Amino acid sequence: MKGKFVLFALLLCPELYAQGKFGGTFGSLVNKRYTDEKQLTILNGFTYRGGTVLGDPSDPRGLSVSWYMRGTTIVALYESKEEKSADRWIVDVLEIKNAQKDQELSIGTCQDGENSMPGLVALVQPSDAKRFKALKAWNFNLDKLSIQLWSPDKVTCLGAVGED
């Protein structure tokens, strides 16, 4: 009977199992709480490459994303700051395999066509351009707290030079 209830709940609320969908071998980090990055031993050997706040900085959930790279693997951690605590809570994880060493994640500076989207994250090939074209894209849904695959067709991200 309990199994039928769980199956029924999952069918009614797909968000319950959406987290970790893009985590690959790092999916075990979803729902992990930590105070120090050193506690995330699965990231040993990875280099921190960047991160940013997602959405409104005054949001009490303190949503952010940080990304790490080792070889051709990129891992992005979508996190929430625990209120009244130093703890961080990993809400969702994105693993990208076979990235080129000169590719990177662009976070917080991407838009889909003319639409600015704070949760949009894209794999880009940096260049001298004012805007980088996304090779792959994902959107972190700030309401459902989960990653969604996003079409990169119209996604561009602010380049190092920036726009006039």
C-alpha cells in the first residue's frame, strides 16, 4: 500500500524527482548540507572556476550557483543558504562531460533572445565577442528549485568585453 502511495505522489508531483536529473555521477550531492567546501570530498581534484547569486540578492533563500572543473568534466552546484546558519544546502547539481578545456560556464549574464533570465546557465566558448553564443544551456527554475534543459538556439551570454 505504501508503495502505491509513493508512486501516486510521484505521478502527481514530478518536481519531487526532478532534482538530480542532470547530476550524473554527482547526483549524490543533491540535498547535502555543508559549511565548508572541503566537506564535498567528491569534488577533490576539481578547481573552483566561479559562481554567482541567482535571482534577487535579497531573496531569503540565498540562491547561488558555483562551478568546478577537472579535465573535461564541469560540475555546477545550485545552492541555498540556510537561514540563521553558515550551512549551504545543495538544491540541484549539473554535470557536463566532455567539455573542452577552454570552454566555460556563463552564469547570471545570459539571455534567451531578448529575455533576461537569472537562472539561465550556458556552456560557452569564450572569444573576443561582446556576447558568446551558447553551445548548451540549462535553466535553474527558481520556483521549483530544479534544473531544466533549455534550447541554446537563441541563448547568448555577456562576453568579457561586454556590451556598449
